[in-house]
Amino acid sequence: MKLRNYFLLSIVVGAAVACSSNEDIPEEHVFTPNATLSLATGVYGDGRTKAVGIDVTEEEKKENKIHTLDVLVFSGTGDDAVYQTQRRANETTLVPDIAVEAGSATIVVLANSSIDPKAFVGKKLSQVLEYTHSLKDETLDRGLSMSSKVIETNLTIDTHNIFGDANSFVGNHSPNEIKGGKIELYRHVAQVNLKSVKISTTNTGATFQLEEVFMANVKGYSHIASKKEYPNNWVEANAAPSGEKLWWYGDYFEDDWNGEYKITKDGVMINFLAWTPETIEITKDAVLETENGKRAVASFYVYENLKETPVGQRTLLVLKGTYIDNNGKVEKDRFYTISVNDPNRGYTLTEGEDVPKHSFVKRNYRYNISLTIKSSGSDRPYDPASEACMDVAVTVADWDVIEQNEDLD
């Protein structure tokens, strides 16, 4: 679209604002569009080469799918940058010809956001970055939420300002200036995968009947974008919206189950953080392993939990079941509790290729967990004593790399 059309539009908009003025309505920033912004986006890691012989699954395609793109443009830079305009686009990775005001500007791109972008009108950048997404909205059908880094730039007057390749956009975009490459989007979720469960070769004759797998100490909210760049682009939330609870549990959320691994008294039970199969019997000769073509035995999307927290407030994967020793003694409701990617627990921790070293749970990574049972677990779900009863391997994988199961014997 010709730039002249945007200038005429600005006159109409200005006239409409003047005619509808009201002394009781607070004055908002009215910008005069005198340039355009067009940008191309891509999901970080989407183009990585998969392991030989492994096809991209339907699940992986959905994890990379962009249903909506929200481009937020602010005038100025830093925390006090003021909302200028926004554009929502559907089922595309390209957003062309956004009418913008030239000068110093800040850009944030959101994908699959559950927030109506009109909520940001009149806000400063610092206020917008305080908004949060809910883990309940992180589904494959609606798309996983993602965001760009906070991009500071200078938009040139009477020019098509472009991020990406000018030839990607339909129509005449001359004159133009390339302000940067394709904008990368990063998922807000991480994924915890139970890859395998087996009985140790030193525990001949024992049986474990797996009855439930659930997550605990999961943060239910995440900020919508980060001011920092990868790999330090944390979006971790430290509080829930008013009236909501920050800490979510697949099971055993009541206060009377508090232990060293669970100290919050303000949790809530969320069904999708638990998996209850038909009872699965695991023996030395009957290993529970990930099926061909599947990612894991059980998988859960979670939000970041990286920062210093009170002792025990780490994200946990918990297995519950019945343990039968080699003498036939039956112990019901036994728990094996794993603090995900915790460097302090004596687990075997492995970072995949190109994965920055980090502890605990970070966005846009998969935590693939393999468990070997050596003896009976604990009678309480949040008791670290169960660590003596198992060996654990955690492989931290780039989102688009499928890891092989770890062998702990």
C-alpha cells in the first residue's frame, strides 16, 4: 500500500478524535502514521535438522503452529516507551504494512496470545510486560504461546521499514530499509517427559505397579515477553493474578502433604497435570518405555521455575504406585519424587547439543527423565528420602531434538 494513503488516514483519525473529545476522557497518545512496518517471523528451532530417520510428527507440527500474531509497537525505548499501535494477523508468519509513526520505537511480537491486544492501549512497555498467560491456555489446539525479544529500533519516515526479506511481502515496498532479519519467537512453556521406568538389575524379583504420574510445584502463570535476549530471556512469574493461585499440582495439593519438597499453603489441583493409566506392572524383564513414534510415556507442559525459591519449591515429577519386593511384601501408595533438572540431588544430568547450561526448569526446553527403581519408595509424595530408592537420568534437550532413552544400569 502506498505511504500517501496512511498520511490521509492519519488526518481522518485525527479529525475523528477531535470531534469525539470529552473532558472526562483521559487524553491518550495520538500518533501520526508517516511510515510502515512489515515483518516476518519464525519459531526458534523450527528449522533444526531432526535426527536421522525421525519424521516430524503431527504433535510437533502443532507445537510450532502460529495461529495468531500480535505486533505491538511503542514510541520510544526503555520501560517508559508508550503504546503506539498494534496489529493482529491470523494463520500467517508475515505481518505487512502496519501504519507507524517514525522515530525511536520498540517492537514486541506475541504468538498465540490469549490476551486481547486492545488491553495494551495507552500502556507503557513496563506495564505490558507485567501481563501473564495461564498454563490452562497452553494447548495444541489453540497453539503454544510465544514471544519475541523486545526489539529497539528507529523507524524511518516515508519509508517501508522491514524485518526479514522485502521480497516476502506482496506489493511494492519501495523505498524500504531492512531493520533486521526474520524475528524469532520463543515458546513460554517447557516440557517434562517421563521416558522410561524400569526395575534395577540388582532388584531381581521386585515389581512396581504404576498407578499415577503427576506434576507438582508447577507455576500456573508466565509473563508474556522478556526484555532479555536468549538464552537469558526468562519470563518467569512470581505472582498470580488477583484471586488466582500461582502453584499448581496434579495431585496431593492439600497442606497436610507438605514436606521438604512442598511448602506452599496456597496451591490448587489441576487435572491436566496428572496422568492416571490402567495399572502398569513393571518388572526387571518388563520395562516401561516410550513407544515408537511417541515422545514419552507421559508428558506435561509447564512454565519456568528458575529463580531462587524457599527450600523445596522446585518443579517435581512424581510417580505413585504399589511396590512388591522380592519376598512378596506389598506396599501400597509408594512415591518416587524427582526434582526436575536439579543439580543438588545426585541425578545424572546431561545437556544436549547447543543447550546452555542451566538448573531447574527453563522455557523452550524438554526435560527427558528416565527412572530406575532400586527399592521401595516413600509413603509421602514430597519426601526426598525416595531418592535413595532410585536412580534418575535427566536429559535437557533443545525443543526440536528427540533424545534417546538413558540406560542407568
